[in-house]
Amino acid sequence: MLSGSGFGGASRWVARLPPFLQRALQVDQMEFDSALSQMYSLLVKPNVVSKMSKARKMTKNHYYRDDPAFVVLQLFFIVVTVVAYHLSLGNGFLALLYYIVYDITVYVITAFIGASVTLVVLTKYMMRDTFVNEARRDIEWQYCFDVHCNGYFVYFMWTRVVQYLLLHALLSTSMYACVISVLLFLGGCVSYFYTVFLGYLELPVLTSQQKLMYPVPVLAFVALVILFCNYNLTAAIVCYHWPAA
């Protein structure tokens, strides 16, 4: 009786969740092969992923992904990289758990904030005057979330995966280490904004999407300042997260 009641209560709790989260709790309902294919495309031909949103609009009447596999895989890769860095630099099991929770929390919070801020900017400054009412319907918060996740994945590959592969060299005190570290972060940030730009290029209700690339010159200037100061971003991050390294 108690067991059946417990499962019934859990089922009712899951049923109250949004459909996206319900599918995230059902592994057999997620298309991981499609998500992996999109991740590969983001690295070699990102406009392919953007065009997929237009196909979804034609078949499902919305631009956003209704399959949570992409987000679930991102969270999994975040955990894998935290474990990898910890094995190389870590200082205890509790610290590992802390940084897993920390990185996942940062990912979720920045995704929600990024999607919300972008939605406000798009609806306020980049809508075509002749499509104001349609734009408010077609610019979906879920799609803004998708586009942010697409951009973050490319940024993640530059600043977490490639950085890890070069970690030993990047932690040296040479000028070359500083240059490569800054270039990795600059490449990650530029790739993020370019991927976001491509994502919103597919929405016909928007105009002047090139404005989304405006932060790039600012980032390049910041990178030059960091280089001039001979500041190693990788070493600073490692020192902050893994002080025992």
C-alpha cells in the first residue's frame, strides 16, 4: 500500500511538470543521436542547426526544440569536464561535488537570464514594424533558450574542452600561455555571439540581426588589454577553483 501510494504520488508530481521537464525524466523519450548530430553541426556548420528551427516551425508550428536531449547532454558534458579537471587539479571529493553543483547551477541560471534578456532586447529593438504583433507570438522564450544553449555549447568546447587538452602548457608562466589562453576565451565568446546571430537570422519577424555581433569588437579590445597586462586567464581560473593545484 505504501509503495503503491508512493509511486502514485511521484507520478502525479511528474504529471504537473511542463512537458519539456517530463521528457527529461524519461530517457527513452529523448533523441540523443539527433542532439549529438546537432552538437557536431554547431562545431563544423552551425547554420545547419539554425535552419532546423525553420523546419520545426513548418512541421510543429514552433521554432524551439521540444526534446530535452540537447540540454541533458550539455549537463552531462559539464559533469564530465568537472571530473576531468578535478582528476588533474582537484583537492577532495567534497570539492568535486561542490563544483559539479556549482557549474550546473551557473549553467541553468545563465541560460534563463540569457534567454530572458535576449527576448526583451529582440522584442524591443529588433522587430520589423510591419510584424509587431506576429513577432510577439513568434519570438518564443523557449527558442531564445535554445539559441543560448547552442552558443554556449561552442563556447564550452573552446574554453573547457580545448583548454583542458592544452592545460599543462597553459599553466606555464610564458607569454605564449597567456596569448593562447586569451585566444581560447576570445574564440569561445566570438563563436557564442556568431551562433546566436545565426539562430535569430532565421526569424523573419526580426531585422538588423547583425547588431547581435556588436559585442565582438568590445571583446577584442578587452582581450588586447588582458594581453597587455600579461594576465593568464586559465591560470587565474584554476587558482580560483582549485587553489591546491
